[in-house]
Amino acid sequence: MTRILGWLFDISDLFPRWAQPALLGALILGGIVSLRLLFVLPALFTDPATVGEAAVVVMAGAAGGAAGGLAYSFLGRPLLKVPTVGPYLTGIVMVAGYLGVLALLVPYVDPDAPRFFGSPLGVASYAVCVLIFGIIIGRSWFTGPGSLAEDISIRPRRRQSAAEYRRARMQQRRWRKDTEARR
């Protein structure tokens, strides 16, 4: 798994800094949804019409990941600098982008489903989910030692070869192990 993530980070280094989170989000969530489709593979073979639906579901997951990544790039990254609540606001912004796109794409996946933003209950449930999951993601991803906020801070501003980047990551991992061993 670590190799796959390293490979994804190497690919993302080819893109501008603002596009990297969107690319990673699309690839990771598209991959997760694709793996989940393996469990319904027998149903896909029995009904060929569901193959198109499965493709739409994978594209919706990738679009949600890209939207969450773009929300992070343009809104979340600056919010990380806000004292105390910055990581939580960043998580909320990311989840809002991700779930917003998914809520808008639900009618294309299931035409019989009610429109998510068509009722006050739908909007309220969206807001509650965004707040709960955004706070959880903000806390788990962007606070404490070893958080993504620290990992992002070592990302180079200039173009760096994949080997240089891997060396910097290994040096950071060794430093973390040394500090944990001293505790």
C-alpha cells in the first residue's frame, strides 16, 4: 500500500501544486470505489445494463475526490493557518466539496432517488454530515504529530526529483522513529 501511495505522490509531482490534491483525491477515491465494485462483480455479469451504472459510480467517486482536493487547495490549505480551529475548518471544507459533488450526482446514478438539495431535510442532513465528518477528518488528518499538515510542509516548493523527494520522506520517517523511541 505504501508503494502505491508513493507512486501516486510521484505522479502528482508532475502537476502544479494546486492540482495535486485534486488528482490524488480523484485517483484514491476512484480506486476505492473500483475495489468496492469487485464485490458486486457477479451482478455486473448477469445484467449488462449495470456496467454503465458502475462506470458512473466510479466517475462520481473520482469527481468527489477531485472536488474535495480542489476545496483543500483553494480554501483548506489557507485555513490550516487559522489558530486552533484551522485543521477542523479544513476538514469541513474538504468534506463539503466531496459530499456536495456526490449529492449533485446522485440523480445521475439513481434517477428515482430524490434530489438531495431539494428539501430542507436533505440540506440539514448534508450540513450535519459535513460538520461531523469534517471535524473527524480535520482532527485525524491535520492535528498532532505525524499529521498530513506536517507532511505537506515538507513538500518541496521547487521541482524535485522523485529520488530527492523519497530521501526527504525517509529522513522524516527516521526522525519520527527517533523521537518516538526517545519518549
